[in-house]
Amino acid sequence: MNERRAAWTFVAPALVVIGAFFLVPVVAAFALSLTDFDLYALADLRNLRVVWLGNYIDILRTPLFWKSLGNTFYFVLAGVPLSIAVSLGAALLLDSKLARFKDFFRTALFAPVVTTVVAVAVIWRYLFHTRYGLINFALAKFGIAPIDWLGDPHWSMPAIILFAVWKNFGYNMIILLAALQGIPRDLYEAAHIDGASLVQRLRHITLPMLRPALLLVAIITVSGYFQLFAEPYVMTQGNPLQSTVSVLYFMYDEGFTWWSLGRASAIAFLLFALILAATLLLLRWGRRGEAA
Amino acid sequence: MNASGRWRAIGVNALLVVLAAFSLFPLLWMASVSFMHPGEASTLPPPFLPKSATLANYRELFERAGMGRYLVNSLLVATAITLFSLVLNLAAGYAFAKLHFAGRDRLFRTLLTALVIPAQVAMIPLFLVMKWLGLVNNYGGVVVPAMATVFGIFLVRQYARTIPDELLEAARIDGAGEWRIFATIVLPLLKPIVVTLAIFTFLASWNDFMWPLIVLSDQVWQTAPVALAGLAREHVQDNELMMAGSVVTVLPVLALFLALQRYYLEGLLLGSVKG
């Protein structure tokens, strides 16, 4: 009895904070998305009107929304596989018996993960500089003409994807490395005795055993990449030709540049629905693999 | 080792060197350029090291751009969030793991479900709440909503479950109150996860960008990343100055990570693989 009452004093403060500053706002965001909350309502609540699904319909008719959705999908569909591939490659290398100085390499490869996005985006903006950037300088050595990375709408998203891969691959690398280390060694030894090649071992032992970890990594990365914001905010400000405006960037602009808080809330919910759908899709894909 | 094995070893290590160079080069170059004279980095071919190292950019950064103030803001905000969230998450995480109360597991599952909701969904109403509380352009605007996190509670709960019940029962029979048991018996056992949670929270708060950008629009209150993003928009051509700004923003978290790396990586695994 005493324990039960005490338990509530342990959990109550945290629950109050999470409830008041996260769960209630989430519900409020849905309510807000059904209103025309704007600068006038901000000044005087009597200017607030309920528009029901008006914001959603309106947004679906806004070309910039579809543009931002396309950009975000580009970032997710190209960025996630590339990130996971680099993470997996790095994890396999670090797990190899042949690798030396493993602690140093692990720390070096992970370092970008803990850096501040804004600060390293500033570095990469400079690396991508058309005239003085080191990337074009290096490409010139191979006879490739300078690319206007952040000024050409065809190259701006690839540039941001490259930066995101650099920044994030270390995170998944650590998760995949731990999963690799959990694979029983005798599986490999048995395969070795049976004369399986490196590629065969990778395909028939490593990848199937990594499946749960890969699914987890995919879910984390997909939902993280759908929330693209700081990178374009610092590197391109959504330009050139709005080629790097992400859904979240669009929401930020609607909400905090134009103060259309009702519309911005609706965008936030559309993004949420998208992330949820992607997560459920991945989970289903993962479950189907287990059954097979 | 036979010849093909040796070649394979060279291949593995060469690839690791390439990846390490890819990871570290931008950071090393940032440091190098931050010591160059203004304009020096905008020459061809791009110089790798400063001709003569100068602290001019750092002087400009602190004297003219007010970076000192922003770093102090970041330090205060990140420290406050870390301290508050340690207390709240440790207490709640322990209770969810070890204390018995009605609806405990259902409540915890509800919290975990909330993890799928991206933080940005709450941001707009949260801004209105903060405005109503007078916490816009105030450290409180960033600190208060971050004082407890589902992730933190989850992390502590995972770890606290390993505490043997007999230990707690023995203390109860001796007549110790629940908070006293928590402070004298549980906390010392939770020490590793305390360090993990502290460094996780500090780094995340320091690096956070979108919410501080929204709630701290007034320059005086801005954290280092928010101020740096503003500077980057103003000083598009001043690469040497911007690199110095990046160095002072990244250095504290990088140093902290290097010092407490083991705890950080353990937390990462505890929070994801077992989740």
C-alpha cells in the first residue's frame, strides 16, 4: 500500500512533464489543424474559426507541398539505402578479424554522429563551394568540371544526401556491429569447413542473421530522414528553385514565418501519418521475412 | 598467414583508412581553416594548412559576433536539462521497473507508443503554451519541455530491472521509506546508467536545433547552434570565421564524447537493440 502510493510520487513529475508538454500538445495540434489559427488569432482568440478539413484540402492543393513531399521522398529513398549500405560496410569491416586498431577506427567513424548538425553543415557548405570547395578541387583531379553543388537544382539534393550519409552512418554502424558480434562464430566455421566462399557466407549467414537489426536500423533511419530540416535550413535555405524544401521546412515556414499555425499543424499531421505508414510498411516487410 | 590472407588484411585495413579519412577529414579541415587569415581559404588551390596560424577569427567571433554569450546559453540550457531530466527520468524509470502500482505496465506501454509521434507534431501548440507561460525567449522555453523524456525513462527502466527484488525487500523490512531506498540503495546501483543518460541528454540538448530556433528568436537567448545558423546566413563568404564558429560549437560535445565514449555507446545499444 505504502509502496503503491510512493510509486506515484516517483512517476508523477515525469508524467506531468510528458503529458503537459508533449501528449496534450499533440492532441491540441490536431484540434489546431482544424482551425484557421493565424496572426490575427494570435492577437485575439475571437478571430479563430473552425475550418474542419479546410487546411488539409488547401495544403493538398498547394504546389509547394507536393514539391516538398517529392524532395523529402527523394531524400529518404536515396539517402536511407545509401546510409545503411555504408553503415553495413563499415560494421562488416570493423567486425573483421583482420582489422587492426579497431577502437580507433570505431571512434573515428562514429565521431560525425555526435557533432552538431548546424556546425558540420556549415563545413560541408564550404566543402561544396563551387570555386574554392575541396570536393570540386578533388573532382578536377579526375578531369571532372566543377559542379555547382548547392546552386544547381539537380545537384542540391545529392549534396545534402552525401552530407547526411557522412553525418549519420556511424549510428547504424554501432547497432549493426553489435548484431554482427552476436552471430555465433561456429556458424561461420561450419560454413568454412563446407567450403562456402566469403560472398556465400555473407549471403546465407550474415545477412539473414542481421535481419532484425537491419529492420530496426531501417525504421530508425526512415523516420529520422523524413524529419529533414536543419541540413537544408543551413546549407541551401530550401533553394535553389525550392529543390531542397522538405515537408518539415515547409511546416516551419508556414508556422513561424507566416504564422499560419493551423495550416502548419495540418502539415505536421500529414508528416506524422506518412512516417507512421512507412514504419508499418517496414514492420510488415520484416514480419513477412520472418515467416519465410 | 598465406598470401591471399595477407592481401585480404591489407584490403580491410585500407578500406577502414579510407572511411576514417572520409569521417575525419571535414573536421580536421574545419580546425585548420579556422586558424587561417580572412580570405586565405578562398584561394586556389585550396590550402590545407594555414600559412601562419592566427587567432583573428576566434577574436572576431567572441568580440564582435558575441559567440561567448551563445556558448554560455548552450551550456546553461544543456546543463539544466541534463540535471532535471536525470532526476525525473531516474525516479520514473526505476518505479516502472521495480515498484508495483495499478496500471503500471499499461501506462508504460502507452508511453512507448508515444515514441512513434515525431516531436515536431507537438511544436506548434507547445509554442503557444510557452508563449502563454511567458517562456518564449527564455531559457525555460527550451528547458521545461525537455525535463522528462520517454526515451530516458525507457533507458533507466531497462537497466533498473536487473536490481534484485530481495535487496529492496530487505530494506523495506528494516523500515526504510521508498525514497530513502531509492537514494541509498538504488541510485548507487544505477550509476552507469546515470552517466549514460547524462551524456546522452547533454549532447542531444546541446545539438538540438529546431525547437530552440523556434522558441529563442531573440538573439540574447540563442543557443550556439541557432546563433551559428544565423551567422552562416549573414557571413556566406567569411569561411574562416564560420569554421571558427563551428569549432567552438562542436568541440565541447566532441570532447565530452571522447571522454565518456563507452557510456555513450552502451546507451545507444541499450536504447535501440534491446528495444
